[in-house]
Amino acid sequence: MAAMELEWDHQGEILVRRRRVGPFDNAAYVVSCPDTGAAVLIDAANEADVLVRAIGDLKLVAVLETHGHADHWQALGAIEAHFASAWVGAHPDDLSMFPPPPPAHHFSHGEIITFGNCQLRVLHTPGHTPGSVCFLGPGVVFTGDTLFPGGPGATRPPLGDFPTILKSIRRELMGLDPTTLVYPGHGEATTIGAEVAGFEEWEQRGF
Ligand SMILES: [Zn+2]
Ligand SMILES: [Zn+2]
């Protein structure tokens, strides 16, 4: 599958490169500090060679996993082998879903991840999986499979739960500035403002 070559500059505060990889068309993001070249990879999803090329000369500080579903970590082993100094983080509630050895860094809600002069805040947003997290940056939020254009991610039992994902989205995401750009784990970017409009409807729809 041809990788989409896309990069966005957010007011000079952070740079975001997206690559669409693997059979489930996962969106993986290389987020970097324009001043220092320090970077994090959000979801080592698949096609490690594509992700390594996207990282290029940037200094990879960490791999941040949005959740434990297998399509989001197929390239994790290869990325860890290639960038030996980068740490790997995931939420403790999803650790059992990762292949051994599980990620060594365990996220807590509200934790700040620093790379160069940039920061992302960890938001624990259970519902798609118990340990799903989002990463909030300046004017952007990376939502994994918690929020897509048009609604919340799938909530299949036993790990998924629809009332829980709605509560997470309402508590952590709906209050963000409407212009906040949403970068999901699959598909195209949207904004918080575009998704707020549908919230009541999803709630009534019940899935
Ligand atoms: Zn998922
Ligand atoms: Zn997924």
C-alpha cells in the first residue's frame, strides 16, 4: 500500500507527519519539535520501514501507543530495535494486549510528555478499550480509536463499552476548543467543533 506523504505545521509549535500503513489503513503520526528535532511516534502501527523513513533525521524520544489493539503495534518490535534509546509507553489497563515484553512506560491520566520544547498531555479515555488514551497538544489532539470523524470508535465486548466511551469523550474531549484538530487512528482529520454537533445523536443512537 502506498504511504500517504503528508505533513502539517501547527503555527510553528509542532510538526505532524502522518503515514497511513497496514491492512487496516492505520494513521501513524510523527510529532516533532521544530526547534530541536525531538520527536515522538504515535502508534507503531505497521510497515516499520515507512515509519522509519518518516522519522528520518528526527531524534525519536518515545513511541506512544494509543491502545493495545494489534493493528496499532505491528511495527513496535522493529521500531524499538531501530531506535534503541526511545522509550515505549502505553496505559497500564491495556498492557496485557501487547506482545511480550509489554511497553515499559505506563501512562497516567494528566501526565505530560516532553520532547524538545514540545509537550503532549495524556488523557485516559477508556471505552474503546480500558486503556485507550488520547494525546493533547497545542491546538491538536490525537485520539487513536476513541474519536473518529462521525463518532466514537467501536465498543465491542468484552473490552469495549459504549457508555464508557461516551463518558470519556464528554469529559475529556468535548470541552476542548472547537477549532482543536482531531487526528484519529484511522481516516482523515476532523475538529472537535465538527464532532460536538453529533454527540447527542450518538448518545440516542446507542452505539
Ligand atoms: Zn482499536
Ligand atoms: Zn484501530
